[in-house]
Amino acid sequence: MIEIRWHGRGGQGAKTASQLLADAAFMAGKYVQSFPEYGPERSGAPITAYNRISDERCSVHSNIYEPDYVAVVDETLLESVDAAAGLKDSGAIIINSGKKPEEFRPLLRGYSGKICTIDARKISMDCLGAYFPNTPMLAAVVEVSGCVEKEQFLKDMEESYRHKFAKKPQVVEGNLKCLRIAMNEVLTS
């Protein structure tokens, strides 16, 4: 089983990315869970979302306290949230930032595992003309975790986007381009 915890702010799409990852893993024949946790719903407030992805049925229905991977959609959360809490050293933390991964080591409160960064802002601005960090972060999580096979993931996401954006087909190609670029631009230390 692979467990993933997402940290973001309301309106950045962490919950949506978690749901899209669950959809992609389900289409790949996996058992999945995707669920959010947040306080008063408001834009900009910290939120946490979770994924469990497994080849076997999972009967655990709690928050994830020892994730294999953590995705941080907003790097400013690292100042106030212990995003690496419980993170397995054999996994990785993936941070939305244009900075080098090693620059974050002092903020991760003793975490000694792999740190990855992806400049989701730049990628989404280049591909979509607006800041939607969840699409590149989703691709980065798939790339780093290997939780679903990449080519099948891209094929399934294309189908999902064509359905979701049926009335806005011009959005589909930008999102697919965003996914492909993000998968190739993840930095790791």
C-alpha cells in the first residue's frame, strides 16, 4: 500500500489533485481512498488531503500518520506545518517551489529522506496561462511515487479531462502539456 498526504491551502486544488490521483489509480485497477481534512472552509486556509493506493482491499479508514509520500502545494506552509511529520525516510516529500530541494532540509525538522521540488507555478502559468498548482503537483507525485504507470496515467487523465472539460476543450491540451512537463522537471536531492 502507498499512502500519500497532501498539504495545501484552500483553493489551490490539493483536494482535487488527491481525487484525480485516486481516479487514475482506480482506472489502473488499484483499490483507492481519497479524503480531505480541513477546518472552516475558506480560501487560503491550510487543508490536508490523503490517498491510499493498494493492490488489495484496504480496511483502514483513518488519517495517514506515517505517509510514504508528502506533497506540499504551498511552500509557505513549511513555516507553520510539520509537513514531514511521520514521513518515512524511504519515501519523499515533493514541494511546489522553484528552489533547489536541498534548500528545504532545514525546514523539515530532521527529515533525512528524499526531497523533491517542482516549479508548479511556472509550469501552470506557461501551459495554462493561470496559476493552478494541482495539475503539475499531481504529475510530480505520480513521477516520484510510481503509484501508477506513467503512460497509462497520461492516457487516463486525457480521458478524464475530456469528460470534465467537455464544454471547454481548449483547456484539455494545456492540462495534458502541464502533466508531461511536470513529470520531466521534478528535481530530487
